Amino acid sequence: MTSPDTGNLWTARTPADTRQLYDDWATNYDTDMADWGYLGPARCAEMLLRHGPGGAVHDFGCGTGLAGAALAERGVTTVDGSDLSDRMLQQAQDRNLYRTLALAEAGAAISFAPDVTAVLACGVISYGAAPATLLGDLIQALPKGGLLVMTYNDTTLTDDAYQIALAQVQGSGEARLLQAEYGPQLPGQDRGCTVYALRRM
């Protein structure tokens, strides 16, 4: 298993290609993220604690479990996870941090355990990964009052479809933006992201 060409990470691809990319990357993923100084999980965990959670958390697109580890370091221990990549999930399983782990299917209906009050989607809703429409799907799957913490990376912040999706969930009254905070995501790649906290109305 090899690390991907970083120039290909933030480009459009099919769900099948995305799954293959992360399956192939699973063994080296944590090492590469450490080398690049990945700050996304820590920033997302801090944002989540600022506005919740008050119950169980679902780590959507959990990958190898870096966000789960960031949550555990901050005392959040009831966490479910799901991801498109089976090999990423195997790495997450080895951390022994998650209550449950499930393989996600692109386009499938989204549901969470009844006690989940917050969803974390760190590095998931982004150009080259999940489509902009996933934002609305996650909001609708949350219970009233539930919290969504997510990121838009630099490439995603310049894409109209993702900005429209963010405006739509607010304009429809489905969600209220609690906070948006721009900062570093992958310092080693000179990339940043905005971390958002949205409340399901």
C-alpha cells in the first residue's frame, strides 16, 4: 500500500475511486498525516466540545480513527464511526476507541444510533471526497438540536456547489450556523480549512 500523489487528492473522482484511494492509503495514512502536521481532527474535536456534544458522537468518514483519538483525548468516549473504506476501518478498529464501526455506502440512506446528538465529519464533505449534497443529508439525519461539526478545505471553499449547500441548509431553516473558524489543516502541505458548527433546527 502506498501514499497517493498529493496533487491528486483534491480532484474530482467517483465514489469507487475514492474508496480505492483510501483502501490503498490505509497503512500509510497515519504516518503521512503526522508528517504533514494534520490539525483537522484536533480542531474539529475542540469545536465539537465548544458546542456539545451532550450525548454520543458519530464520526462520519472516520478513516483510521484520528478524529476518534482526538475526541478520546478530550474525554469523549461514546463514539460510533463509519467510513467508505474497509481498510481504513480496520485501522480504526485497532485503536479500540469506537463503540461501533460500520462500512458506509455512497448514496445510501444515513441514520445514527438513537443516542447520537453530534456528528463529526472531519475532512469528509469536500471536493475530491464526498459531494456537497452530503451536508443536507447529514443535517436531516440529525435529531432536532443535534450538532454537526464539519470542515471545508481550501479547494472546497472556492467551489460554488459547497457554498450553495451551506447556504441552503441555513436558508431552509434546517440548521443554524453557530461558528465558522478558518485555520491550518495540513501545515506541511500549506493547506487550511474552515471548521463549522451547525445546529439542527
